[in-house]
Amino acid sequence: MQKRIALFPGSFDPFTKGHYDIVNRGLNLFDEIIIAIGYNSKKHNRYFDIDFMVEKLNETFKDEPRVSVIVYNKLTSNLAKELGAGFLLRGLRNTTDFEYENSIATVNKHLNANLDSVFLITTSQYAAISSTIIREVHKFKGDVNEFLPYDL
């Protein structure tokens, strides 16, 4: 039986408890999850340094050998093919997320016919958490640690 590898791509600027929940629930579905921190061409400057985020994620998942963290700068569909990932794992907070993710899933499937997108609905307690809101709160010196699976 072929190993079920899922790629969980995103800018993760920062990686939130909502993201953490998606990974943990995804482990019930997949043999391995690769968290892929990408450079989004629309987001020219990261708020949190990418090496810092990789370090925090490696610490967060140090006891889970089925989770790994990488950085990439290429088409997600090509990365999945290179890594042997047959699935993209994505979280949906609302209908706006669905519209956006559905469009991306359609293009990814066109680019890589062996790649299926799997959507998990965000657990209600994390639905209001977004990386954008966390960055804004942090920028103005607010405490964001309750929204993150690690301490800043």
C-alpha cells in the first residue's frame, strides 16, 4: 500500500493554533504531513522571519515523527510531485476560505492530476484566528501567545 503523504502549504506568518489543529487532525488521515512554508508572491515581506518559524514548528512537532517542516519557493503542485505527496491538506474557516481554496485546488489538480486537495473545517474555537489578525495584535504589542502552539 502506498504511503499517504499530505503537503500542508502556506505562508504560516505565523503558524497558529488553528493550523496546529488541522495538522493534528490530519494525522488521523495521513501517514505523513509535510508543513511547507512557501514564499507567497503577493506577500513580499514576512512579519515573522521564516527561519524563526521553521525553528518554532520543529520544536512544536519534535515528538511527532510523521510531521516535517520545509521551506519552498515553487509551484505547490510541482513540490507535491517531487515529494511524492498525493494530497494537499487545507483548513477552511468560512465560505470565503472555501471560494479561494476551491479555485486553487482546481488549478493544482490541472497541473498535477495525481494531487487531491483535502479540506478540514476549522474547529469552531479556532475559526476566528487568522495570521493577519495575530500579526496586527503583535505589531501593537498585544499578547498573542494564547493563539499560538508555541511561545514567542
